[in-house]
Amino acid sequence: MSEHTHNINPEEWKFEFALNTLAYASEKVMDPNYFIEEVYHDQDGDWQLFHNGGDAGTPPKLICMGCICEGDPSILKLYDMPKGWFAYRDRVDQAWTRSPYERQDDDSD
């Protein structure tokens, strides 16, 4: 990823990692015609973000968390979400609801 800057007030950045940390994100997370509907904080510490409408079968992209938060500042409110939890909402103007989740391994054997 190329070097770039962000327009986020440092006092608002409360995540325990740098602004330029990469997260897994569905293809349209940065598209203004969609909104981020689900955010996962995996047990291994990775973050995953998915837009409304889904992307079934499309592999996620690696996107800078600072860039994601510039596009949707509500993500900044999830800084303290524990590992193994996810947050979801049905509309962009809705507050985030948090809940623990159990990882679903793909056991297709």
C-alpha cells in the first residue's frame, strides 16, 4: 500500500493499532452507494467489514482502516469491541448492535 495521510483527529482514533493498519473488507465498503452493515473483530485480532447487499463469493480486499473510518466515522465507535465479537446495523443511520459470535469453519469434507 502506498503512503498516504488521513483527516482523522488523533484524539478520535482510539484503536490499539495504527491508522494505516489493513482490514479485510468487501468490495463496496468504500462505495458511497453502499454502507457498512457488519464489522467483525476476529479472535486473531483481524478486522472484517462488509457492506449491505453482500458479496457472496467475492474475495475480500485489504483496505486501510483509516480510509474506511474516513468514509464511515461511525466505525470509530467500535474501537473497544472485543475479539470474537461483531457489530451490525440494518441502516446507515442506525446505532451499532454488538454481539459475540462463534467462528464458522468451512468443514466441507
